[in-house]
Amino acid sequence: MTSHFFAMLGRMKYINRWALMRKVQEESLCQHSMETAAFAHALALIKNKYFGGNVDAERAAVLALYHDMPEIITGDLPTPVKYFNSDMREAYEKIEENACTKLLSMLP
């Protein structure tokens, strides 16, 4: 069985984030996802150690790692437009859902 899922994951480094904002340094989707996973993992550990939590830190890291995966297909959708009103939010949800479905269909 041929699978293109991991080839699609490789595209993350080519998707830039925050296209609508001026910034000093560009950030790729890949960088963002890795940093988000590291923060999620650290925050879960802090919650568990200092605040009596019972958070699965590894699961938090994995969820964070994959949280923007649909952007491989959609690109970084502009947040101000995405949340402008309920109609726009629903439209964007459908776009993201279709991207997720496409990516999941590529799994081996």
C-alpha cells in the first residue's frame, strides 16, 4: 500500500505562519508545532508537580505536535477572518475538517 502521509508531514517546514503580520523572523509550521509540543509537555509536568494535576504530559505533547496539521493543506488561515463571525467560523471549520479527512486518508 502506498502512503503519502509522511511526505505531506515533510511539507510543514515550507508553510510559514502569520502571513498577515509583520515580523522580524519567519516561523514555519514545523517550528511552531515543535515549540508548542515542548511547551505543552512542560506545562503538563508543571501542573502535575506543583498543582496536583494528573495530566498525561506525553499525550499533551503529541496533541500539540499535530494540532495545526491541517495547515499543511490550508496554509495558516488568518485568525481575524476565521473568528470574524459565526458564518466565517463555520466555513473555516469545514475547510479544516476536509483537510483533516484528506490527511487521515493518507495514513498507511
